[in-house]
Amino acid sequence: MNHDGARDIGVSSHFPVLAAAVYKTQGPILELGCGWGSTPMLKLMCRAGNRMLESYDNNKEWADIFSAGHVERWDRWEPKEPSYGVCFIDCSPG
């Protein structure tokens, strides 16, 4: 339980909401912050739905693992697309 008594379902608890957002939208998907949870799921869903996925991380090792763009500083980063169907932000620093 967390501080307000709600049950914390832990790592990857965002899966149902993220999957629903992808399913109910169209257009490219933006992911800021790569990981073993969201990135493989988004890649699979984008491939199945013929959608573009842009992933970025400020950690070069994570960016390399997931073939994502590397961002030195988030405050200097600019998106490539004018709009996205889904923007998932789960990056460091929190």
C-alpha cells in the first residue's frame, strides 16, 4: 500500500493505461524514456498497427539498447512531429 492507502501494483503498472491509449488513438507515438517494460510493448503495438514510434532517452546506454535517440539535455530537445497520438513520458530525472 502507498501513503494514501491505495494499492501499488508496482513496476509496469502503466501497461493497461498505455495499451488502451495506443489502441484508442491514431498517429505517431512518442516515448521519452526507454525501458524493458514500455519500449518492447510499444514497438510490438506499433508494428501491429503500422504506426511510427519515436523513442528517446537521456542515458546513452539505454538509448543504444533500444535503438532510440539519445538526448543530452531534455530542456534542449525538440519533437520531430507536430503532433502525436500518444506521448508517454517516463524519463529521468523524474
